[in-house]
Amino acid sequence: MSSNIETARNLHPDPRCLKQRPLWKTSAQANAEKWRYELAAGETVGGVSCWSPLTTTSLCGHVLFARIRSGQPAVFDNLKIEYGATIAKRGEWIAARIPDNVTGSIMIRTTYGPFVLEQVGVYTPEDWESLYALYQRGDITYPWVAGPRDAASGERGPWEL
């Protein structure tokens, strides 16, 4: 495997989605160590700020990645990242580049059915290209890397793909 995987940085502080994300007209329920999100009762639109706690301003110019799990095909058929230009999408995951001038809330909608947020990533365009090349070669299952397992605690740990 290429050493590009060791240099690619996921800028998100919770890439494994262990913490509940902020909601808009959506409810959340614990699902093992993850969270299941679905449209709140009586609502017709809703969403999840999947890349929180990062702000819209800090996400501008980056490539965002999300992998979700759902039992409803419509969720995958309609999967998109609000305000993002989709650059890759395969089944349960999506990646989109966020323009430099976005001011709205960047989210994934819960309108088409419930989903469990499995993984997220925030990458520079250069790091995304490295990860995507590894994915296309079959070196990694998804174009995602969490980084050192204990990065949040300041300790260097094993890299997780």
C-alpha cells in the first residue's frame, strides 16, 4: 500500500461518528456506538449536520465524505451533501466539494428515510485525490481514513482505514 494513506489527514474530530450531530426537524436514536437519524414526526423536510462541530466557514473549499447505512433504497438514491458539488458517489457513500462562498447549513437530508451515520471525512482537495486514487486501485474499501485512532487525545495510535 502506498504511503499516501499515512500522510492524508481527515480534519474531522469525530470521523467515526460516535457523537450525536445537530439536527434540523430530525430525531436521533442511539444505535450501538453510532446514531440513527430520521425525519421528525409530522415534518416533511429535515436534516443532520454530519460534519459538526466544524463550521460552514471551516468546511468551505474542502471535500466532504460521508458513509451511511439504511434499509431504504430511496435514501441512497437521493443521497447528497447540501451545497456540495458531488465528485464521487457509490452506493452507501458520497463525496462532495464545498465551494468557497457557502453560508448555509451543510447537511444530509433525512427526507427520504432514516439512516445511521457511519463515517465522515473532511479533506483538502489534494488529500482527497490521494485517497480516491487508493480506492480506485482497490487498496482501500472506501476513500476514507480516520487518522491515528487516538488523535483526539493527542496520542499517536494505529491508522484505521
